[in-house]
Amino acid sequence: MKQLTMRAKNLIYKFQVDHKHLKTEKTGMTLNYEEGKYRQSELVRIIRDTVVHFALTKQEIRKYKEDDDFGEMQRKAWDRISKAHKNSKGDYGELLLFIILSIFFPSEKFVTKVRLRSSMKDQIKGFDCAHFSIENDEVILWLGEAKFHKQFSGAIADAIKSVNDHCNIDFLKDEISILASNIEINDDFKGYDKINNVLNGGVTLDKIKIRIPVLVTYDSNLIPKHKDIEDAKFIEDMGKEFISKYQNIDTHTLSLKPNIEVMFIILPFESVSNIKSEIDVLEAAMR
């Protein structure tokens, strides 16, 4: 995973733009360019190489490595990716969210959600990821949403609806109950007792700290007009576009309890459809 993390860090960059006057926390991200081309195909290769860490538990990965059975490890991981059509399944967005959280944010996976689906044609039920962090000696659950769309307005509308629906008290009770019965971190992990206590009623639901990272992608007309993320014109144009997207988000209403915070992660592409098609070809070969 170390080499994979380095490759991703050399491809995905946080875009610095002042948005302190806006409501919720927001992070804009872009890919690098190489020879004037936005490096979408390299992102596809990173997604390919991340599937094992996304779809398998650490114990499963360890066992396959001990058995020197890397081919079966890859096959098993890809076999857990939904068999739904590329344009309707959410796994690709969830994979991308997993990559971003693993690199840029202090969280660690504690449940492999693709392992819990009841049918390979189904999407992941509930939140799209189950990570956690321990900050100031307090457990924070990272329960994410991913909208891997090509239209920003539709992606945001879907994201806001999902967050509002999933933060309903009854929904949260069911979600945390499922997560508690599928926790993967070992009891020798230094944070095990804390997170196990939170998931099993040691902290009341209205006191559990929940952070919801929401990944939103979209097709950007700016991307093919530029060739270098360090170019002053790109920085100016992209900054204006991100501010516009952030303001769009703030026109929507989120109904959240004080213990829940939402952070938006915005990532523009030249063509989301092309990325999905490339992953789909890879998936067919890897199963």
C-alpha cells in the first residue's frame, strides 16, 4: 500500500482556494497533467491496484500473501465488485473515496462494506464507507458518501438527499448495529476498545461523533482547456469554478444533529464516462 499511496499522492492534489465565508467544510482536488493531458488513465490504474485493499479485509490479504496466492487474491477482490452496469453501480465512486480518505485524511477502514452486500447486482446499502479516527482521545466515525457522476447539479442533489436520509435516527441505529457486528480491526489494535465501545452502546447515538465525507465528481469543461496545474491561468479559472460549486452546495439544506459534520470533496474530470469505461474493461479482465 505504501507504493500505491505514493503514486496517488503524485497524481491527486488538493486545490487551495479561500472559502472561509461558506458554510460547510469543502476540499477541491484535481489530477496532475502529463504532456498536456489530464491523467485520468493513471487514476484508473491506481483504482485497479487499490481494489484488493478496498474489497478484502486485512486478514484476507494476509492469508493470500502467506499462501503466495496473489492471483486468487486479485480475483476474489474483483469478484466483490458489483456486477451492475457501469453507469448504475456505485463501487467505482466508493473506491475513489477510499483512495482519497486513505491518503489525505486521518481515517482507517474498520468494515469492508462490499463484503456485506446481499446480492452482486445490489449496491452497497447505507453509507458508502466505514472508517474511523481517534482525535483528542475521542472516536470519530467516518461514514462516507460517493457520487461518481458527470453532472454536478445532479450529483449534489443526490448527495444531499442521501446524507439527510442516512442521518435519520432510525437509519443510523441500524447502520451502526450492522457495523458493530462486522468490525474487522483486531482486539490487539490500540484503538480497538474505544471504537468497540462506541459501536456497542458505550456512547449514546446523539453523542457519537460522526464525520461524513461526501465525494462529488463531475465533467469540467475547463480540464481540456489547460495543460498544467501550476499554470497561473489554470489556478485562476479552477479557483473560480470551485467557488461556484461550493456556493451551489450551500444553496442546499442539510438537517443534521450537532454531533454530525459533513465535509465535501469535489473532484472534476475531463470525462467521467471514459473513466468508468476504462475501469469496466479492466474489471472484465480481472474477474
